[in-house]
Amino acid sequence: MKLKGVVLGVLFTIVIVLTGRYTYRLIWAANLSLNEAKVDVFIGTNPDFDAVLSAVGPYITRMSDFKLMARVKRLNAFPKAGRYVLEQGMNNREIIDVLRSKNEPILLKFNNQERIEDLAGALARQIEPDSLTLLEAFKDPEFLESARVAQEQLLSLFIPNTYEIYWNTDAERFRQRMLGEYKAFWNKKRLKKAKAIGLSPLEVSALAAVVQKESVKVSERPTIAGVYLNRIRRNIPLQADPTVIYAKKKMDQDFQQVIRRVLYRDLSLDSPYNTYKYKGLPPGPITMPDISSIDAVLNAEPHGYYYFVADPQRPGYHSFSKSLSEHNAKRKDYIKWISAQGIKR
């Protein structure tokens, strides 16, 4: 009897030790294998438990342990969509706590998009909705009516910047967020400046897009904006080459083509975007104007210039003129220079 008691005692001790070791491994032991300190895990909208397992599976060392602990903590019953950050050394309890309640926002960035279709594609590479879903939401007639914009002006609603936003934000919530950011951007100070130059915010964006396409030099943009405002006040066509380039791309349905030189035949293109043929601003922005370009229009330099042309002596900059004769002389020098470079298109 004594021996039997000793044996049972030993067996009981072994069971306790093994159970303790398993419990420790299940709850406290690290269960991630990462090649870096942190990894982002993305779980799509309306997930089931299999979606969670698929997302974390490549990083879990002991999947059976994770599944058991997930069921104990009811993660399997209430999986959640979002972006979750897992860190090297996490145990099952920590992993599950993250997946249950720590959906982390991303820093979303966009700029320099030529069309709303390009923007939708750029966004779809950063957030969950695909480009088609985003595009349909942006072009929805009810949304356009509520935002008080025409489809051609739609790009104006998106102010290039960095935004903190949840990865699984749907298209409808995203467009409302951007509309809110647009309204916040057009504060009393900017609205007052727009009114002072006789333009609406949408018209400012349309002109800012032209100014941005004309020069990569931020310091020069207020001067260029001043030229165009002078022409608008005198009812002179803008005659902006970037609008002709946009018109040609749009008519050809080819926005991948590279056009470095506007030809005389291009100036007769029958498009509302061709500001050689039609007076005033184009129907909408020919690119997404950045904040510096918008502010360049709102703070346009007052001067007496009505013309400008690229300056061969200062690459990237322009030479400005008050008279057509002066401009034509400078333009002749520029054409001679660009031809010498072998640039035919």
C-alpha cells in the first residue's frame, strides 16, 4: 500500500508538472516567428475565424496552441477586420488581445494624380476597398450633388496630404472623410482670399492644377499664377500648354503618353480643356493640385506680366514678359533651343 501511494504521488506530481508546463506554453510562451521586429496583419471586412487564421498563420509557431487559446478567449466567435501589428516575442494571450481590440490606423498618402481613376488606384494600394469600388463611390451622383461638384471637378475634393485612417474604412466613409477634410482646408482665411481674386474654391483648384503643371519650382508658382489671373481679368485666353497636353491625352484616351512639346496642330484640338481655343478656366483640374499650388493662386504675385516661356538659361524656370513682342522674341529663342535638343514631341 505504501508503494502504491508513492507511485500515485509521483504520477500526480508528473501530471501537475506537465499540466503546468503546457499551461505556461499555452498562455505565456512566445508563439510568433518573425523575420523582423514587427509585422502588419490585415483582416478583411466581415471575417470568419478562418480568415483570421489565414492572416496570422504565416507567423504562428504552434498553430494548435493558438487555436485553443483563441477559442478559450472567444476570438473565433467575434473576429474583427482591420490592421493589426504583431511584435516578435508575443505569446498567444498578447496576440489575441491585439486581434480583439487594437485595430491600428495607417498613414495614407496621395498626391500628383492626374485623374480620379489614378487616385482610386493609388488609394486601393493602401486601404481595403478596391479601385472600382472607390471610383463608383466617388462618382455616385448623390454624392456629387451633396458635395456640390461636377464630375469634372471631382479631383478638387481630394487635398493631397498624409491622413491617419483605418485600413478597413469603406468607400462611402472614406469619401465623407475626404469631403470633411476639403471643407476644413477651405477655412475662412482661404475663402476670403479666393473671393478677393474673384474665384470660387473649385476654380482656384482648376487654376492651381495648371500652375502646378507649368512649373516644378514652388517659388515660381505665385508669379505664374499672377500671369493667369492678369489674363483672366483682361478676358485673354489662358493659352496654357499643359491644358492642351491634357486635352490630347483625354481625346486619345491615353494618359500614359509622354508629351514634352506642344505642336501647332495641337492648338486647334476641339476640347473644353484646350485653353488656346476656349477662354477661361478648364472644366476641372488637369491634375491634383498640391497645397503649395493652391496657396500660390491664393497668394498670387501682383505684377504686370501677361506672358512667360521656359528659360533655356535656367532649366526649370521661366522668363516673364509684359508685351507680346518681348514674349515672341524670348519664345523664338526657346523654340530654337528645344529643337537643338532634338525634342520633337
